[in-house]
Amino acid sequence: MTDTEQAAPAAHDDEANAENASANTGGERVIAKRSRKKLLIGLGIAVVAIGIVWFLYETFIASRSVSTDNAYVAGENAQVTPLTSGRVVEVLVTDTQPVRRGQLLFRIESSDQEIAVQQAQANLAQAQRKYGQSLANNAALGAAAGANEAQISTAQANLASARATLTRAQQDYSRRAALAGSGAVSGEELTTARQALESARAGYAQAEAAIAQAQENARSARRQEEAAKALTRGTTDRTAPEILLAQAQLAQAKLDLERTIVRAPVDGVISRRTIQVGQRVQSGQVAMMIVPVGQLYVDANFKENQLGKVRTGQNAVLTSDFYGGDVKYHGKVVGFSGGTGAAFSLIPAQNATGNWIKVVQRLPVRIQLDPRELKEHPLRVGLSMEAEIDLTSER
């Protein structure tokens, strides 16, 4: 066989192989194209599914509630301040100690207050005694006025007697003077009659003066009696001004003594105790604080675009990092802050600048917690919380 005859079959085989390779390449391209198409369709379906899920979530779930993890436990901490100054002689509590309302916290030296109480008691007794003396004096003045009026009656009787004596003396003197001209009456008898008349006139004048004096004495006694009675008129031993003043001073002294014993104003936990035995404290000085752990609330800082449907009275569910998600607290929205946190900062933001950038603000929303749940799982002021408000709950 010649070389030409041998080369012809080989060329034929190469052409066949080339055709097979071209066919295989075309098939692979078709398969790759179909795979890309399926992938794009799958991606499209996934995007549509995600969009549907997102739409359903926003429509039926997200729109029903708002949540934030920018929330913290807070409470109305009670400051314990003594109402009197003095040296601390006993401290009965320490930081972290639970206390009940009315429980004794510390004592202040009370020697001065005890002396003040004794002085006030003595002043009250003296005021009561003076009031009793005033009543007795009123009675004495009334008796004296009655005696003076009796003297008027006596003086009037004496005046009537002096008038009768004067009348007889005038008649006797007139008769004797008429008889003296005929010599029937001697000059001595006439002189005696004249002297008797003058004596009767003097007696009558004295009786008139005596009755005038008796009347003046009676009027003076009545004035004194009225003046004395005016001080006690309409009063008793319980309503007399002097007694009331002494009683008020005694009550103030007892109050000052009672204030040397400082008690807890609320239930809670002692915090920030600053006093020691022997230390002198001033009235109004903060000695310690009490955190009312049974009456805590949460200030949840929601973004302003979350608050459009939030209303007071709506229910809220909260969790704490302290206990984890297994412990849930239930509360109610009780109010909104009067301003954002930035508005009440020491240095408020000044946005009147050329390169100002809008920042979404947060507004504190107060959520009151259930006291029963707080009792079962106590919280502390400042702990972080996560809060979710149910926008569909009724007020």
C-alpha cells in the first residue's frame, strides 16, 4: 500500500473527530445556557419570595409592634435626709441592705431635744396655772363689784337718814327762830338749833359724797371685772391662747425629738450611704438613698419614626440581659418624655450650621412594670432591657 492510500483513512478519522468535538462543545454550551437560565429563574423566585415574606412581615407582624434594645431600668430613688442637725450616735443599715418603710436607719444625739421637751412641758403647766388664776381673779373681781354695789345701797340708806335729820333740824330751827322774837325761846336754844342744822347739813353732804364714792367704786370694780373677763371670755382650759401656744411649743419640741430618729420613707435597698457614727450631720443633708426595687419602671428610647402608633396604655413585653430571654416582664406604656435625650443634654446640639446632617432622634417612653413580676425577679436601676410594645393592644 502506498503512502497516499494510508494517509486517506487517517484524514477521514481526523475530520470525524473534529465533528464530534464540535458537537460536544455545542452541547455543553446549550447545557450551560440552560443552567444559567435556571439559576436566574431561581434567583428571581428567591427575590420574589423574600419580597413577599418581607411584605407579609411588615404588614402583619412588624406593623403590629415596635421594639428597641435601647432601654434601661429606672426608679424614683428616695433621698434620706435628716430634718434636724446633730451628731450621729448609731447607724443600723449599710449599702445593699433591703429595708422596709418605717424601719429605723440611724439616730442623732437627742439631749438638746429632750431638754426642750421638758421646758415645753413646764411652760404648758405654767400657762394652765395662769389660766386658772385668771378665772379665780375674775371671780374675786365679781365679788368685789357686788360688795361695792352693796355699799351703794348702804350709802343710799345713810343719805335718806341724813335727809330726814336735815329736814327735822330745819323745821326745829325755823320754829325756834319764829319764837325767838317773842322771847319764848332763849338765844342759847336758838344757837343750839342752828348748830344742829349745820351739823345736819354737813351730814347730808357727807352722805351724798359717800354715795357718789360708792357708785364710782362700783363702776371701777365692774370695769376691772370686764377687763379681766375679756381675757378669758369664750375660752376654756383647752382653747385659751396661752395654753394653745404652750401646747404648740410642746408639740414642736416632741417633733424635734422624734426627728432625731430617722426611718426609711419607702421600701427598697440602701444605696450610697455617706454617714458614719460620730459624724455631725446638718438638716437636709443627704445621708443615703433608697432604691424602691419594687416600684421600678423602664425608660425605653425609641426612634422618632417608631412612635407614630404608640399610645399610653398599650402593653409591652420586656426582657433583661440580667436574666436572659427566658424571663419576660409585662408592662404598660404610661407616658412620653417631654423632649428627646439630646434636648436635655448639658450641651444641646446646635444644628444651625452649613454642614448639618440629620440624625434620627430618640424619645424616652416610660413603661411601668408589674410589681408581682419584679418581686419574683428583682431588677436594679440602670440594667439594660429590651422592650417591645404591642401596637394593637387596647388602652
